[in-house]
Amino acid sequence: MDNNLKGHLVESNTKKAKFLSNTSKLLGIDISIHNERFENLKKFKNDNKFVLTSRAVSSLNKMIKISLSFLQSGSIGLFHKGEKWQQEISEASKFWAFEFEAIGSLTNKDSRIIMIKNVIRK
């Protein structure tokens, strides 16, 4: 087991961040909770590779924009997108070159989890 593996959750809503912190302690999960907006998170940029996840946060184009420094340093994004996921990929493709895989959602047959990697600004 990799003892260097660390988990980080970023939640801008203080009430939700406290819930995550309390729940992780109750479950005995060693994870860091950051009560701030993701786009303001600077201390980890370019230090490590991450798996970035989101659900119903913003458009794929904006998600790529705010997580670009992570994505360009080897991290991958797993972004849950609704039934207009193909339109979001098309729109994002106007500004970014990237590899992606659309993975079927277990909660909605028309939704997808979009795995993004190797992002380059066009």
C-alpha cells in the first residue's frame, strides 16, 4: 500500500465542508478538507497528480479552465455531465485540445462521466 497517497476534498460551502470533515473523522478516513473555491486553491498546483471530480458545478469548458494547471501537470478530470454532454464537449473543443472518454452514468442513461486528460489550450 502506498503510504504517500493523500486525499483532498475542496468545498466552498462552509456548512458542507464541516459535514465532510466530521463525516471523515467518524469514518476514520484520513482526508484533508479545504474550505475554499477550487479555482483559488493554489498550494497543490504542479506538486502532484490528482483525480479531479465534480458534479453539476459548471460547463466542461469552465471546468477545464479552472483546473487547467492541474490537468497540464498530469492530473485527470472526471466530470459528471448531463444529457447535453456532447454539446459541452463540442463547445470545449473550440478552446482546448484534449483526450476524453465518455463513461455511462449509473444514475441516468443520458448522462456521462467525462474523463479528460492531456489538455492543451488551442
